[in-house]
Amino acid sequence: GCAFALRRTGDVAAAQAVADALAARTGGPRDLLEVLGDLNRQGVPGVGAAAADRLRNHDYGGVRWNAGDVDTDAWYPQGITGADDAFADGHPRRLLLVSWYDHADDGVEKGSRISLLDLTDADDPRYRHLLLVTPQGTPQAPDFGPLLYDGGGSLHAGGVVWWHPWLYVADTTQGLRVFDLTRVIRVSHVDDGARIGVDGARMDAHAYRYAVPQVARYQLAPGGCAVRFSFVGLDRSEDPPVLVTGEYHRDDVLGRVVRWPLDPATGWLAADARGQVRALDAAVAAQSRMQGALTWQGDTYLSCSSQTSGLGRLYRTRAGLESRVTAWPRGCEDLYLERHTDRIWTVTEYPGDRDVVGIPRRAP
């Protein structure tokens, strides 16, 4: 049989050099955490009525976006991660990152964006959107473009993991994209939503102030098994920690959950002498419409959407046990385990009904 295997592609140093040249035009690169001082949007504490009803048997909590972001049809949220993924000992501030993809039918593919959310003060949640971008050109003539699939179209960004200094983003058929959160680029102009890249003295990112550069990719290794990357999560109960990816299957239960080794020293996936990253293990999920998955101390959690009447379900199980099911909101997506509160979070995607919500984790 074949193996599940990935290979890192792209010249990391070259991409970082282009990103540095871009950032130098506006005062040098920023760390993602520096952007915390420039959060320009106000969230709303709590969750909407539909999610509250669905989670009424749980000690739920969460936040809503501002009215424009809740209702927009132009962007759909997908992935979620946070500071408890990024840092082994967590972070003094309660931080989440949420990915969105460009859903607008306006002829401009803007790719994907992330939202940095600060929930430290539960009564005063704040956030900012940053555009994910791909560096182009050379350090002497640097440029950048939006985050697209190889065949065109905005990357779905169905799952994200913040594993400092990197942001891993699911690339559905290819593997993973990796972004450098220590090289955030502050652009010069935010007055034109259609513009991206460098044009003379201008630097635009579709009207977003900050752009986060891709510096590497993981792609399926030649000769390996085909597997899809619909989402990605992190398991810090393993030592060293592991990435968890999985496959969305709409109409069957054969989607797989695959786990990949990480190298804590570098933050990259752990490769063998041939440069291949081999999966640690894989299992058939036995659930359809899987939008997110986590493993923790041998337990598996699956976020599944619209199996019946559009409502979500959160399954929890371990090998040899029958799954237990929890009501989960409509439009549920990726999963994130906030270790310091032992809460499982998701984000819901539909316009008018968008929540970032967490409930206490329960064992199977």
C-alpha cells in the first residue's frame, strides 16, 4: 500500500527575504502580537439566539462579530485556532485567530483573511482582519498577491493552527500552506478594496492594513496516498505535539482523520532523512460532513455540519467506544481546544448567524 506523506516545498529564506523587503517599505516587519495594539473592530459579547438555544444544556460562551461582519456575504469564516495552540504555556491575553475565505461574486479573488480576536476582557472583545498573501518577485523588486488555489479561486482556508511562529492553513487537495507571523507587513494604503500588491510607492492589500506572508507549503509527496486537507487542528497532549487533519465527505462516512508529527524546535512538521513527513496514524471518521477534528489524550472530537436539518453535531469518541453526540450550532466549522479553560471552540459560517463559541470539553 501507499503511505500518507507530505514534503515541504518552496524556498523559505527567499520568501522571507521578499516579505522583509515589502515590510521595510513601511518601517519593517511586525510580529502578529504587535497588531494587538491596533485592533480596529468591536465585537459583541455573547452568542446569537440560535446558537444559544442549540447549546442550552452547556455552559457556553462566545463572541459575535460586528454587524457588518455577521451579515456580509462577501466573506465566510472557516478555521479557528488560538494562543493555547501557539504557546506551550499559553499567553497572558485570551487570543483567537479565525480564517475566512472570499465568497463574493465580484470578479476580484481576494483569497483568505484571518481575524485576530482579543477576548481578554469578555465585555470588550476587539479584533482586526489581516489578509493572507503570497510574496512574489525578488527582494529588489518585491510584490505580493492574494492566497489562491493553484488552479485559481480563493483558498477555502477550512482550518488553521497557530503554532508560533507559523500559521498552518489547510489547502484542500494539496496539503498545507505556512505563514510567517513574525513578518506581518503593514501596507501604505487602505482606500481601495480592489487593489493588491506594489504599485510604485503604493502598497495595497484589498483595503486591509496588514498582510501576512506565506513562506512555505506542504504538498503530498510523490507516490504517497491521496488525502484531502479540509481542516487542521493541534493536539498538545502528545509529546511532541501533532497536527490533526481530516477530510470533508458530504454524502459518505469514509472521510479520514490523519495525524502528523511536529518538530518543536522549529515549528515545522518533522521530516525524515529523505525530507518526507510521514503520518503517525490515520482513521476513518465514520461521520459525514466533517468540518473539524481534534484529538486530546486519546479522545477524538469531530465537528459535523448539517447531517440532519441543517444542524451541527459534535461527536466525541475513542477507539472501541461508541460515539457520544452533543448538539452543535448550525454552520459549525473547525475546532480549537483552549487548554487553560478546557473548552472546545468552533466558528459558524452563515451570514446573519455567525458566532465564535466554546463549551466545556467532555470526555467520551
